[in-house]
Amino acid sequence: MVDEFLKKKGSKDSIEVLLNPLSLLSSPFDYEDLKKSIDFLKEKSEYGEKALLIAHEDMDGIASLIISISLLKSLNIPYEVYIPSKEEDPHGISHKVIKWGIEKDTNFLFALDCGISDVREIKYAQENGMDVLILDHHRYGHSYDSFLFIHPKKGSGFPYLSASALSLLLFYGYHILEGRDFDYIYRENPDEIILSACGILADRVPLIGDNLFIVKKAKQIIEEKRGNLYRIYNEATGKEPSLWSFVSSFSALTSREGKSLLLYLFEDGDISLKKEYLLRILKEEKLSMKLSKESLNLAKEFIDIREHFVLVVDKNIRLRSLGWIANVLKRKYYLPAVVIAYRKDGIWVGEGRSFPPISIYNAFNRIKDLFVDFGGHHYAAGFSIKQENLKFFDKKFEESIRKEKEKNWKEKVDILINGDYLHELEDILNLGKKNFYLSCYLENIKIEELRKSFGGQIYGIPAENGIYDMVLSIDENGGRVFWKSKQTE
Ligand SMILES: [Mn+2]
């Protein structure tokens, strides 16, 4: 049943293989447009063209960016980098960044971990003579054929890659064509593998299959004390880094004037300067945590708890903390949470977090006419909205989230299990632990049995015995009863 479900979700491998990916990464050429993208970059190299790189300002985006810079360096392609700031710039590709790129004489655009929702801006870039390559793993609604677009769900590869993992596969694809194998990258590019793993962990994509493979390799590299990242961290702090220490330090990074401190660790230059940069990154980590907590306290003052969601709107909340705060509130109230604050360019920006089976992406999609732009994943999505539309948001969103909940649960959940197959829940909870967020409909379940077998892993089991239908929301913390109905005995 679980394997059937995985197949339906686009995975070729069984759950055993996904949980223990021992051998190799899946072939980069399973992804549509990946080979074409390498040919495209080779052509750009031949013509001496210059790239405009745009990346999402988070761990995954910046990891993708640095890995892709390694690829461009292998191809001798010059580049300019712009990482839009969450505090000041529109999300992803914008007119502002394109104009900046034109001033810098760039000839083509390469967007990482962003871009797929920016259809108008892509068109604007093309009208200005730029070819476009997008590498993104966010949800997308339309089919695009006027530009190159690599996405984990396009093609027959492993469908749950982070952008950083997809970037590593693009890099790997280039090396395969040059006659090299993964061991070559493992030896020669340890930092790219570590960064790819950091993006995977920070973005909380499912830790199975290729993602798990990359994380395991990164841990081995750190154990072997290899790479610049290891060396700089170890010499600057006198401590042994773990993969998680990299994730937590680098995730706090913010971009300034389109650049990130992390980039400087990978530019040519002397090691003592790089150690300085790393120490500054560690300071920023502390500061960022402090600012996020302050913003959370502020948010608590303005919290509006409704029947179906939690909403916070306040001008002074730090934009970089919106997602983090929404996540804290979602967990606390076990309701979809939306936090909205004000950006310097006069636009309001919101982040929403929810849990399976409630797709906040779908809820936003239904009211997208209100937004300047929006995008993300099912359980983590963001938007921007003009002041004059903000006043309609709460009513419209309420309606939309209600519609999301009115659906027939049995059809809406990811997987359906009946009482005779209760043992299959074991595998499903295991997937949950691996960041595989999913929902499960349990049909005709004896509560006593459920409690006996899964009592420590499922929360909110009804106290009263009997036979129930219920919906579980499953994440890394286990299962949680989201909806229940007692059946006649
Ligand atoms: Mn990402």
C-alpha cells in the first residue's frame, strides 16, 4: 500500500530503497531539460556570454547558487550575482534585478530556488534579449516552454529534491558528460556536497532517496575532515563542525546589496580573511535568533485566533522571521498560520504555514487575485499584497481555507488505511519522521488497537474506546489526529 502510494507520488523506488539509498544518485538525465541546460551553458561559454544569477535568500537558495557558481567556473562563464533581500526587494526575479543585470552587461538569466512563479518578469527579461534558465523546486501551475526549466517533478527522476540537491545533480550531469563519476565529485568538490546537504536539511524536503544519499555523503566528508568549510570552521572556532552547525549558522544569513557573506567563503582569497567572514556569520546567527524571538513576542501581541486559522498582521515584524513565526504559531495552535508584515517598498508580505491535509498553497491559489505574487509548497507558502487589498485578506482567506476543509477527507488525504492493514501505519510514520509530510485516512479503526500499537507516536487519540474513522496529519513529530468520527459499533 505504501509503495503504491509512493508510485502515485512519482517515486520509482520502494520504501526500503528510499530509506536506505546505498548505491548511487539517480541519473541527472532523468530530469527534463537538464541535458539541454548543460548544452545551453556550454554554448554560452563558447560565445563568451555572462550570466545573471538570481537566488532565493535562504540556505537552500544560496547553496544552489554556490554549487551553480562552481559549474559556471568549470565552464569559464563569467557571472554577476543578485540575491534579492526579503526586507527590501520583490521576491525572485523582478524588473529591478533584470535592469541591474542589464547594467552589468549580463546576457542570460539563471535563477536558483526561485523564478517559476515570475512569468511576467521572465518575459520582460526575454524582451530585453536575455535567454532564461530556471532551476526551481517550488510548485508551479502552468506548463512553460519558452525557456529552460529544471524541476524535480519534471521528468522521471527522484521527485523530492531540494533546489540545492537539484543543483548538485546538474553539476554531476556536467561531470558525467566529461567522463567522470560521482566519486570524482566526492573527492574534488566536498564543499558542494556539504552545501547541497545543508539546503536539504534547511528546506525540510523528505530525507529519503537522493536527498538522504547526499546528506550521508556530506556527513562522511565532515568525518573525514575534508573541504574548505570544514577547515575554515575548525580553525576559526577551534571546534569540530557538524552538518547541523553549518545549517544553523548559514540559515541565518541575510543578503546585502544582493550579496551574501557565505559567497565570500568561496571566492579566491586568503584563508585568514575567510575565517573573519565565518566569525561574522556566526555573530549574525546569534543576532538573527535574537531578532526572531523579539518579532515573535511582538507577533503574540497582535495574534488573531479564528476558527480555522491564526492571523498576525503588524507593520513592525521582521520580514525574515515571518516563516519561522508562522511555524511556531501553527505548532502552538495546530491551525494554519499566516503572518503578514510591511516591506520597505510599500508592499505587505505574508508567509503561511500549515500541515497535511490542509494545503495553504491551494488556499492562497484560490484567492491569488488579491496578491501581487505568491508561491511556495503545499504546507509553506508566501505572498505579497498591496495595501488596498490587505483589508479583504482575512475574509477571503477564511472562505478559502474553509473550502479547503470542506472537501471529502477520504479523497483528499494522501493515503487510506483500513483496520485490517493498521500495521502499514508503521512505514507511514517512518516516512513522516523523514520530513515526508503526509496525511492518512484511517477507516474502521479500533481505538484500543491503535493506542496499543502506536500510542507513543500518535497524539490526540480519542479517550473513549470504539471504532472510529479519523484523519491523521503526519510529520517528523509523529501522527496527530486531525479529524475523527465515531462509527456505529
Ligand atoms: Mn528551496
